[in-house]
Amino acid sequence: MEPDEKVDIRSPNLDAGIIIRCQRGDRDAQQQLYEFYHRKVHQRMVRMVGGEQADDLTQRVFLQVFRTIGQFAGDARLETWIYRVATNEALQHLRRSRRHATGPLDWEPVDVNSDPRQRLEQRDLLQHSMQRLEPELRCIFLLREVEELSYREIAKTLGIPEGTVGSRLNRARSDLKRHLLDLGWAG
């Protein structure tokens, strides 16, 4: 690919073209990559650290991506690599701040036939329970249950074995249920 060649962001080989151009320091390619992945990365940040910090952390993720894209080996999809950078940034932030806040989930894990006040109470209960989960467990739970990634995709994103994903997901579910019960969930 020539340095001045533009990459169509709908192209199935977006990753290869963008990577090469970004590794060369092409600002247009960096802008395309940012525009293509920004929204998903921001959504991940909101889920993991909450809305207040999501904008800043999203910017940090892309700074890190552009600083280290030369290290991208191509053994995974670019999207997976970017999400791994994002997840690591969120986990580092949570460890540094010792705060376990999350933003609202984009799904309703409650009975939609219940009254609105009850749904709001259940959602609040879930949010408080999620905040009590260890950051790594919350991350795996959100990647699986909200973003619907496979165990293999989660393993690649976090750089851990698939078996570890399964055991941590089971622990996250168990801890979440315990926290829900502690906060008064009737089950």
C-alpha cells in the first residue's frame, strides 16, 4: 500500500492498511483508526470505570495505541489488540484509584413486566453489586455478558488462558450473586 493511499473504513482489510500507515506515523491513518474505534472503546470505558473518567481514559487508550502500534505483531485482530490496551488502561485506573465505580449497563437484567419503580430499584441494586466486584472479575463479566465476547476473545483481550476466563467468570457470577443477596435482593 502506498503511503498516500486512503483506506476505506468499510474495507475488510482496514486493519492491515491502518496498521502500516499508523506505524509510519501517518496522522490521517491515526484519525481514521480513532474514528473507527473511538465509540466502542469509550463504551467499554463507561462500563468499566464510569462516565466521569471515560473520556480521559479513552484519550489515554488512543495515545497508548499510537505510541505502541509498532509493537503490534499481527497475531490477533487490530480490534482485539486495541480492546486489550483499553481494558488494561481501565484496570490500571481502577487499581490506582481503588474505586470500583461503573457506569450504567446498556441492558436491563430485570423482568420488563415489573413496575418501573421496581425495575429502577433492581438496576440500582445491580449497579451497587457490580461496584463491589474486583476490577478483573467485573471486566470479564462485562466482556462476556454485556459485550457478548466468546471465551477465546476474552482470553486474547486480557492475555490469559481460556480456562482462566471460565473460572474467573464463574467467580464473578458467584460474587455478584452474593453481593446482590447482601444488598437485599430477593432472588
